[in-house]
Amino acid sequence: MAVKQISVMLGNVPGSFARLTHILDSEDISIKAVSAGSTAENSMVRLVVNDTDRAAALLSSFNFNVEITPVLAVEVPLHPGGMNAILKPLAKAEINIHYLYTTINRIGKETILIIGMDKLDEAKEILTQNWIHLIDDEIYTIP
């Protein structure tokens, strides 16, 4: 039930992210979730797209340094403390969350959270035991 994520290191210069998205758009690859963070010199962009392998090959052909990693996609419960329903069981199990971000669109009313972490298989089991709905391949077809 892991989702494939693309990570790309960009130079922290105007237009670099626009170039990346233009390349994906030109091949009908749609971005389902995105996170970008920068330092003085570089930006790390993380993406979930509708066709990970094709996007990675395409970006590599344009000399982007691309890494594909597994992440979890989960629905945040629609009640106060919904985020903690996800975070507390992971903390209790000593699973380290490296980053998280949300999708651009939703499947239903719930926000979909993308989580990069260690102990991915253990995290899947713990979240399932705590009634957290994991999203799998359906993320690639969100309208």
C-alpha cells in the first residue's frame, strides 16, 4: 500500500520549478501532491504524480536528478484531533516522520496526507490497527 513519490533537487533560482512542471504538463503527467522546501542554494521538491515511472524517466532525460521513494498516503479523520489519530500511534511506536504534505485534490471529504518516514511497513500495520484509511493506487487517479 505504499505510494511512489518522486524527489527532485532543484537549483534555488527563479523558474526552475516552473520548468519542471512544464515538462510534466507537456506529457500529460499530472501532479497529485507536491511539497517544496528550500535552502539558500537548493530546493527539494517532492511529488506524487499519476505516472511515477514515466515522470521519472522524462525528468531524467532533461538531466534532473530524480529519486523514487515509497511513502504512505492516508486519510486524515474528519474530527477534532484527526491529525493526532495518525501521529500519536506512530510516535508511540517510535516511527520517525521525516516530512509530510497533502494532496492537491481529495477523493472524498477527507484530506489525504503524504508521509515520508522510516519503518514504512511497521507504520502501515500500526495505522491500520488504529483505523486509519491508507490510500494506495487510487491516489494516481484523483481528478
